Amino acid sequence: MLTIRSRLTDRIPVSFAGLTTTALASKAAPEIQRKLVWQGNRQLPMAELFEVAGDPSDLKWRLEGDFSAVHHVAAELSDGQVHVAGDVGRYAGQTMRGGTLTVEGDAGDWLGAEMLGGRVVVAGDTGNHAGAALPASKVGMRGGQIVVRGSVGDYAAEAMRRGWVTVLGDCGEWAGYRMRAGTLMVFGACGSRPGASMRRGTLALLGAVAELLPTFRYACDYEPQALALMLRALSAQGVDTGQVGTRVALYNGDLLEGGRGELLVTRGE
Amino acid sequence: MASLTKIAGGTVYDPANRIDGDVSDVWFSGGKIVEPSADAKADRTIDASGLVVMPGGVDMHCHIAGPKVNVGRKLRADDRRRPGEALERSRLQNGGATRSGTFGSVPSTFVTAYKYAGLGYTAAFDAAVPPLGARQAHQELADTPTIDRGFYTLVGNNHYLMEQIAAGEPEQVEAYLAWLLTATKSYAPKLVNPGGVETWKQGGAGHSTGLDDVVPHFNVTPRSIIQGITAAANSLGLPHPVHIHCNQLGMPGNWQTTLATMESIDGLTGHLSHIQFHSYGGGEGEESSLDSRVTQLADYVNAHANLSVDVGQIMFGQTTSMTGDGPLGYYLRNIYGDRWYSADTEVEAGCGVMPIEYKNKNLMHALQWAIGLEWYLLVVDPWRVVMSTDHPNGGSFLAYPEVVRLLMDRTYRRDVLASCPAGVREKTVLADLDREYTLGEIAIITRAGPARLLGLKQKGHLGPGADADITLYTPSDNYAEMFQLPRMVFKAGVLLVENGEIRTATMGQTLHVDVEYDEDRLASLPDWFNQRYSIEFENFAIDAAEVAG
């Protein structure tokens, strides 16, 4: 296992872009220490900002200390495990294709943005745009799974195309904005305008819900089998789903975009 | 006294001076090409034996500055996410530094300049800036160093001009045109979908804007706008009288409108831009019926020496469409459904910007690619056809070396054609064209020709008195490689680029015209202007101090 310990003393952002488990797998710790990373507008050797120790060949990393100003951690990850024993900055897990990113603390904005595969689990809260499309992109998350045990900010799963995001806490505004497909489940309270401009996909609001947009039309009450199966899968992953009922009201929308999206609102049973 | 430099023993292509591959020396001093005295001794000699020597390239139709380009940069954030898509600041051997910037289909200003210089180009002209955007365009051009540059100002949907044309006041049209070019410090007038943009702004989609459709409220037609402004521009004796983006760009069957536009100019000097996009047969609104009508149009151009064209070659790949043709932007948005920007520039112009991807497996795109190449190969006189990709609309200017290879290497061209859908060979004559460009002809369509068409007497040639803008290439059988990486590039006698490395990054000036006109004729213009514009008349004109260089 490779251990990277933060020695950062300020909030100037550091980018881990290009530093992945596979890219560094064959390198020894001293070589990694000499690798240049951007801090603000300058490039510095890793050793000036981090303590690096261990062997990366098993594709397992452990990041210790304050990484809240370190961005692009596990970005483009394709294999292996990255564990952050604390907070992590923006773009963590961005465009990752495989492997696992686990965060013990909070994550910044754009967690798992445009993710293609793999799994991200955050014990704390995340910022805005979790699993979302990056600026100017047509689609956001296209595969994989994100589980946030805390709350997420606004624009979660924006323009999602495939994949599964689960938020055990609360969710901000514009959840599932411009969704094309995929699933966003929110166990806590959800902010306003959920599913705005969604074309397809499923937005399951299993906690308190703000007023829905008038462009969503009630269809029926039912107990979707898929929801029960997904809750069972989450349970197998260690998520407590005991209080979550599977009886929901189905709304179709956004009618301004064809109305083929599903918005499931808990009936609390 | 300025030092004397000799580029010795190169194989020189200087078509304007009828030099076609002669081994000779080129001398320059004080930034100008000079004729050395019989006993002249060079202070510096550059051994160019085995190298090809040409004047610096001139791009007469591209989009590199102004509001739409900046919108394109914002819209294409996806172009430059990865570290490799950014240029870092670097120290230069000769002192100074290059500035940082970004690549992608719409590069930042500094990167645009460095990349042009890196290709051996020393001048480039943005082809569509609304008069209200002139100030921003000048500021961006000031940040586009290394090359000389300029822009054309949009006049084809200008309310004042349409009112004067409708009123039958040609002298008024002339005076206003002269004032506008001078006030905006631009180089030439540009017509974009004349009358059509205004019609769309008023009524939305569904209007044909053929040459004889009346523009609502103005009682003019595209034909009368083209004729009125072309006549005024010719009468003023502008170095590049008029640059025309015809009506109905991209529409199946638009070739007849293009032919009618050529005929309407009626013997006056006129340049038709990105002609590839205006050469389509087929039924109106039926994309599947699109075919090539280059043969008919090129025959007309070949028979009329007053006409010239630049091609607007499309190249396969991702790029960004940006145009003053607002309805075209709307049309493309409906086809591709991607993000789209549209703007109404007050009483002057429109604008449309959106991403686009040309795919070689797409019959329409492959047809457009082939139609562009047909233009190069069917216009007999290379002095009247100019290389352009309408950067970035058809593709990046960085694709010019690839276009050179397609023109000079028939086998390569046919290999690429074979990778396109079979329908391309049925709907075009490209497969039957054997012509291969020579290096001399390439020198014409990339530098000598556009310089002459722009009236740039000091550019595009290596005769005494010309700017010492010189490019040295290493010959190769792969012409794309040859033109991609010049051995050396000089601008006004200063070494800009050597083996792909920037050596100097501070040269360049903005070229524009100052035209005399009868001010009394425009006595009522300030009142007219202040009633319609969002800025005061007295704040409109660009001061000389605002122009770089």
C-alpha cells in the first residue's frame, strides 16, 4: 500500500490530475516524491507537499491528513482502491472508470463528475454537482455508483446518463437536473425543483420533499420491485435501509422535455 | 544602418514575382526585402540550401477575435479540460516570454498567434465583427501578437445602410460605409446573409431569403443590399472591396442563390467566402438530396475575373461553428441539438455559436469535405481561390498542412475519399479529378493570392519593398509534415519561430483602412444613431490609440 500524508500548511489548491493507482504502480516511493504536482500556479515535487511511503504496486493508496485543498484525487481512476482518511477536495473521482474511492470525511464539489464506472463512498457530506456533468458537457455520470452517507449540495446527478447515486442525508436544489437516464435516490429531505428538465431516468425521493414542479404529472401509487431490489443491494453494502418504505407515488416528467422521466415520492409506508 | 541578412541558396517560391522554385538568395534589411548592390556583404547569412523559401502565409478568412469568438471560448470549456490542452508560459531565449493560454477548437488569443506563427503564417484576418464589437475585437487582437491581423466589419443587415439603399441614396451608402470602416478601424466590409439575418430576427424560421425576398419593414432585398454595398465599396476604392457570405448557407439547393449572387455583382470586384458551404444541389429542406454543384459555379468563376473565393474546407473532427448568420446557428442547433448561443446585435447583426463534429462516415459531412476539395481543383486560376477552413467553422487553421497534402498528393486524396461513404463518389466529381497542386500553386493560395486579393502590396511576395515575412520549409514527400513544422519563420526580418520553438512573441500590428468621405452627407447620422443604439454616438468610434501597433 502507498501512503501519502499531507504536509500542506495553506489552502492553495493542489491538483492530483494524472496521479492514478495504475500510473504510479511501477514507481518506487522516491520516484513518486520527485513527481511534479501543481500547487496554485507553480509546480512542486510531491515531497515538498506530502510524505510518500510504501509500495504502490498493489494499487492501494491511503491518503492521510488534510486533503480538502487537494483536487482530482482518484480522477480517472481505472483500478485499485484509494482511501482518504479525512476530507478531500473538488473533482474527487472525476471521470473514474473503475476501482473504489472511499472518503472518511467530506468531499468537495464535482464528486464523481462524469464518472464512467467504479464505486465512490463518502462518509460525510459533499458539495454541489455530485455525479454531474462538467461545464459544457452534454452528459454527466455514465456509470458506476456513488453513495454519500451525509448530505449533498445542489445539482446532484445533473445530466446523468447512467449509473446510481444514493444520498442518505439531505439533497440540495435542482436534484437530477437535465437527467437523461440512471437513478438518483435521496433518503433525506430534497430541495426544490427536483427533476427539472429531466428527459428519462429515475429520481426516488424517499424522505421529505419540497413542492414538485407543475411539469410533473401524477400517474399512480405502487411498489416498484426495482426499488425493493435496489434497497436490498444497498443493505448488502452496509447501508441501513430499515426505515425506508417502498410504497411510492409515481410522477412523470419533466413534461417540457417529453415526460418520460420517473419521479418516485415516498408514501411513508 | 540596419544590418543586412541573406537567406542563401534556398529554393524560392515567389509567384507574385514569377519565381517558381528557383535556387536564389533573399536579402532583407530593416524589416523589408531589399535588392542588394552588386558588392553587398551580408552581416548575417542563413544557409537555406535544400530548404523551400516562401513569403509568410496570409489567412484572409478566419475567426480569431471579437464577441462570437469569446463566446465560443466560453461555450467550449470541454475543449480544454486536460493538462495537455493548456500552454504554459515560457521564457524565450532572446528575452521576454510567451503567455499562457489554451488550445481546443477556439484557442485563446496568444495561443492563436503562436500557432499561426508556428505554421509559417504572418497575417490573419477575422472575417466577421459587428461594429459594436469592434472595440473588444481590437483589444483581443492586441493580445494576438506575433502576426499582423485585422478584421472585416459586418454591414449586410445594418439598418442605416438598408434604409439608404431603399431610399435610393448610393452616395449616402458610400459615405456611411467609409465612416463605419474608419470608425471601427476595420479592414473591409463583410456581408453575412444580407437581409436574411434581419428577416430572421423579425420573423423567426420559415423565411427563404432568396435574393429577391423583401426584408420586412425595410423594402430592400438581399440582391439590392449586395449590389448597393458592392457598388459603394468598389467606388471607394477599398483594398478589399467586399467580402460576401451568401444567403442560405448550408441549405440544399443553395447553389442557385450563390450563382445569382455572383451574377448580381455584375462585373464589380467581389470575394465570396467559404464557398464550399454555398455549393449544394438538392431540394429545399431535403438534406438527403444534397449533391455538389461546384462544376457549374466554378465554371462561372473561371469565366469572370472579377470574382474570387475562399473555400471553407471542412475537416473531420470536433470543432465549433461561429457565425454572424444568426438563422444558420438556429438551423444547426435544430439539427445537432447541442448547446447553442444566439445574439441580436442591436441594429447591426446577429450571431450564432455552437459545437459541431464532422464525421467522415456521415454522408453529408463527407460530401462537404469533397465539395471543398472540388473547389480547389476546379478553379483554374489559383490566384482566385484561397485556402481557408473558415477557422474554426470547417476546422481549425491547424489543419492547413493536411489540406496542402490533400491537394498535392492525389493518391493520398483518393485514399481518404475511399474511407468516405460511397455516395460521395456518386454526388461529386472528386474521384475524377487528377489535378495535383504544385508548391508554386500552394504558395499562391496560401500567401500570394490572399495578399493580392486583400490589396496588401507589402505582403505575399519577396520583391524589394515587401515586408520581410519569410517562411523556410524542409521539403518532404509528406506535404502535411513539411508544412506543419517550418524550419524558420521571419516576421519583418525578425526570427519568430525556429523548428517549432517561438523565438520572439512581441511583433505584429493591426491593419485597417482610413477612408475619406463627405462628412456633410452624414450630418444627421448622430441623431439617427442616438435614437437607436445603446451607446452614444460620440463613444462609438475607435480611437487610434486603441489600435495595437
